[in-house]
Amino acid sequence: MTTTYSPQVSGTGPFIPTRARTGDFPPVAKAYREVSQIVRESGLLRRAPGFYAMVGAGIAVSLGAVITGFILLGDSWFQLLIAAALAIVLTQIGFVGHEAAHRVILKTGPANDRLALALLGIIGMSYNWWDSKHSRHHQNPNRIGRDPDIQADTISFIEEDAGQSRGLIRALTKRQGWLFFPLLTLEGLNLHLQGIVHLCQRGPVKGRWIELSLIVSRFAILITPIFVFLPVGKAFAFLGVMFALFGVYMGASFAPNHKGMPVIAHDARFDFFTKQVRTSRNIRGGWWATWLMGGLNYQIEHHLFPSMPRPHLSKASQIVQEHCRTLNVPYTETSLMQSYGIVIKYLNRVGLAARDPFDCPIAAQYGRSQ
């Protein structure tokens, strides 16, 4: 069951692709200042070096086990299980890289930047490209024209983009909700490709050669032993499973957080607290959801306090929920599976804009009779 405080407010329901404009939601003066003061006084913004040391050790042990398993199995189709395990480990590395990019883990900004650069390089992504994209998302979540995460690509997230789609993309858009998770099997390759295209573009790119060297080295270290130890067919199958599961895991962790929540008009103006809380959705589940999603299950708190360590998010959520109750601001929380249902239904509703009204047999009959 979806938990949403103040459900009577227009646009807070889980299935409504709302175009929120200034005036739709009453401003909440000083709300962020008040809740952030409570959070600071509670010590929830302090770093958690012990926690991240344990996470790092766990990832290192898991990666070592994957490599050992790969060597011991040799020429076997059971290597596809190793590929799946490797995809999970790489995604967990990505979660830590995400937190380093938000300067959560180490003491200084430059140290966190270097860690994020290295970790995202390990999973084959460009830190420079991703950081710019993700920063714009945090500044304007679900805002048309400003949030890169809702810009049209293969998937359309607003009706105007769906209506303008053409050719094969239009055919996909018509049923994009049902196709969303199958398409995520290609998201891993897409993340690699976009980063490389960004690094190879003309003009100045910060850290271009360092990042390209990291990504090239990563692929060489990853791909060479796969083709050395395995026959060509099994090697390609290994890579296919690894890339597909990495894309699904990564996409399925980020997708529930904003899709199907109110979309903000380009020219709308909202206070920071309203903008972040009303466009974000949390996932219930406690510690297991936090492990599974790398802390992204507390998306509301992450957007309000992006530099907050992962183990403190659950306590912060209690403070934010109480604040939302007091201010009568919707706080949306749902189960993981229900969030996927919301995403599918929302994308299918947006995809209706790509459909010809005469696709309906009854409408077509009336259309031909006129």
C-alpha cells in the first residue's frame, strides 16, 4: 500500500502524471531550514567511516570470490552465474561511487572526487559526464527542460515528447511501460556509451585522458581473461548476462524514485523543501532495501541531504516524516514492487500520446464512416 500524507492535494497520487505549476502547492516557508537544523543537531550529517570501511571490505571479498569462482569453473555454462554475480558486485560499486560523488565518504571534496572517479571508472562510466548530469537532476528533479533524467531518449517521460516520437521509437513509446524493464537490459551499454561519447567530444573536457585511460584499462582487464578462459560463444554469453543484469539492477534501483511523481513545469517556482519532497518517493523495506538499493530507497532524505551517509538515512526519514505531518506536506512511501507497478502504469499513460486515436477498432470504425 502506498503511504502518502495529504492525499487530497492535487497531483500527489501515485498514478497521476501531474504538470505542477506555481500555486498548485502552497509554499512552506522556512521548512528546510527547520528540518535541517534538527538533522544537524542529531548528528546525522557526520561521516560514517566505519560503515564504508565494512562496505568496501564486503565488496572486495565479493569481487575476490567472483574472480576465484571464474578461475575454478573454467569452461562451463555455470560461468553465467558468475557473470550475474559480477553484475551485482559492479552495481554495488556504483552505489558507493554515487555516494563518493556526493562527498559522503571521505573528509575532503577532492578526495571524494578521486574516489568517485576511480570507482565509476571500475564500472566503465565517465565520472565527469555522470556528475554533471546527476547534479542537474538534484537541482531540478522532475522539472521539464532542466532534469536530464526525464529528457526523451528511447523512453518518453512527458506527453509532449511521446507525441513527437517517430518511427521505431514511436512504436516502442506506445507500450513503453511494459517495455521499460526489458529495455533496461541495454542500459548498462548505454551508460558506457554516453560516457565515452562525452569524453570524446570536441572542446575541453575535465580529466578526459585520465577517464579514458581508466575506462580502456577496465575493459581490457575485464574482457581479456573472459576470452582467454572461455570459448568465444560462452565469452559473449558471459558479457551479455553481465551487461544486461548490470543495466537492469542499476535502472531498477533508480527508476522507482521519481517516475510517476508530479512533474514540474519549466517556469514553476517552488521552495526547496516542497520541490524535493513532492517529486520523490521512498521505498519501504528497512535494512534489506537499503542494502539492495544502496540507500536510494530513502530518496526523499537523499534529495534533502545529499551528503548524508547511508546508515543515517533511516533516522532522518523519521524526522522528515514528522515534519511533513506537521506541515501537511505529502510524504510518499511504497513497497518496491508497487513502485514498479506505478512506473509501468505512468509510462504507459504517457505513451498514450504516441498512439493514433484510430488505433482503437471502434474509433477506427467511426473514423472511416465519416
